[in-house]
Amino acid sequence: MSSPDAFERLHGIVRTLRSPEGCPWDREQTPESLRGNLLEEAYELVEAVDEKDPAHVREEAGDLYLLTTMIAHMYEERGLFTVADCLDSISDKLIRRHPHVFGDSEASTPDAVIRQWNEIKETVEGRRPKDSVLDEVSRALPPLERAYKLQKKAAKAGFDWTDVRDVFAKLREEIAETEEARETGDRPALEAEIGDILFSAVNLSRALGVDPSVALHGAVERFSRRFRHVEKGMAREGLPLSADNMARMDELWDEAKAGEGRPAR
């Protein structure tokens, strides 16, 4: 089946699901109700790419196509724009912003492409120049991703650490300030200092060439895997999960960690 036919098949299924004879769950959804699903599926696609599993990527990319198609179709139902309008709009934008491919412009490096892209947004499309380079980062991003992108924008403007050892020192400084805030019992200050720790950790991740979202995702997966091992071990031994049994749970945690080829903490 060709790509156009495959997409029309998908859109047809979405139309059926949203019709009066379709699915009650699908009919009651709105663009707003699907926002969480959209984020979740995007992260699952990232996970599949990280796993380098083509079959999993195919499945998760399909899930993302479904959600974007369904959301666009909801606006089509309201008469605001059609799914075709949405596809034509992005096609027109791609052609317009790639004159070095579809026209006679020249841009031989990624940086030149980005400069040209921004010039077209302002001079051809009439987009108002941003008041700050940071305005290019969406406020709707999750905080971790937004922090990372804001730091990258600032760094590109020359506002960045020159020695990674200073970033380590900054993180230690923020931890010390958090300890001080805890001792004073100042809740607003404690919240601010925790935020500074997280922001500094993102900075360190960036300085070391690590995507913090990918790193955190891996940490979450490791925690989940190890805790499940603890749960199974405790159940096997007939012991409840409780602070009273923390020593045994700690042993099972180290056992799970060792099983991954990592030294116990």
C-alpha cells in the first residue's frame, strides 16, 4: 500500500471512530483531553528510538500519527481547518523554508540553514522578531526540556561555563545552599534551592554532552526495574514492604543492581 493510501485508510478509520456509529470513548475525546496521551506517545517513541528497535519505532510512530490525525480531524469537525489543510500547511512551510533545496538559495552548513530559516520567518512570513533568544523556547515544554533548551540558547549566545569543573562546583554550591535552607525551615527558600539544584544538574548534563531527558528516563527505568525486583523478593520471602524491613529491601536492591553489571552502592 502506498503512503497516501495508507494515510487515507488511517483518516477513514478516525472518521468512523468519531462518527455517531463509532466508538463512545473516541467520540467523547477533545484536543484538550488528548494532550497527555500526545506527550506520553512522544516519549514512548523516543524510548523506541533509543532501543534501536525498528518494530517498536514503527508501532510508536503509528500511535503518534493516530493522535495527531485525530486531533486535526477534531478541528475539521468544527469547520476550523481540515486535515488536508494541516498537511498542506507543513508542506508549504518546508518548501518555503528550504530554498536551498527547492529554490536557488545557498546554505551549505547547518548553521547557515538555521540563519536562513529565521530570516524567512521574519522577512517572508512576517513573524515578529523575538525580544529575546530565549523566546524561541516554548513555555509549554515540560520544565526539564525547557531548562535544557533555554541553556542551549544562552550558550549559543556566548553565555556559558568555560570549564566543566565550575559546573560541578556550582552544583555542590546549590546543594550546600539547600542544606542551609532546610535548617532554617524556610519553605519558599527550600523550594527555590531545590529548583537551582535541578537546573544546575541540567547544566552539568549539557556540559558533559548528555541529554538530561534521556538520562532521567534511563534512571526512572532502572529504578522501576530494581524496585520490582525488591517487591518480588519480599513477596517470595513473605515479608511486607515497610520501613522495618528496609535492610532486607536494601540488600535486594543491591542484588538487582549487581544483576545489571553495576556495582552495589
